Amino acid sequence: MSLDRLHTLSNNIKGFLARDEGEALYDIGRQYARIGPCLEIGSYCGLSTLYLGSGVKASGGVLFSIDHHKGSEEHQPGEEYHDPDLFDRKSGGM
């Protein structure tokens, strides 16, 4: 997938990743997936996963991405960065 396509897709994903950081993750994924499986811990809404995973896929590698989906302290109800659109009252997670 081209970087232009990734940038377009990234416009629909919440997150805090600059374009140049996304491109760096793509390059890192492409380079290091040749060595073995890659691991991402803490994916939030998947913006970094889009870039990292696309780079890994381009080299034929595997990416494991894990997240407890409870959010960070600042994402909890009543906190500054809480986003009610991401909060699931039933599970208490994001």
C-alpha cells in the first residue's frame, strides 16, 4: 500500500501521530519484520498500527498488536482527554 493511501486512511482514525512519524513506523515495520515477528503494545484506536502493520505486511512479516482497551488515566470519564464516543459503558473499556 502506498504512503499516500495510508495518509488518506489515517484521516479516519483517531490518534496523535504526525505523518512523518507514521512514515517512520512504516519504514521500521518493513525493515524489522524481516528479522521476525513484530509487537506493538498499546494501540489506542489503531493509527500507529495502520502504518506499522502496513510496513510489516509489505515485507511479508507478522505484527502482534495488543491493548487492554481501558485507556490511559487521562482518557477515563471526567478526565481532560476522555472521549465519550470511544467509551463503552457496558465493558468499562474503550
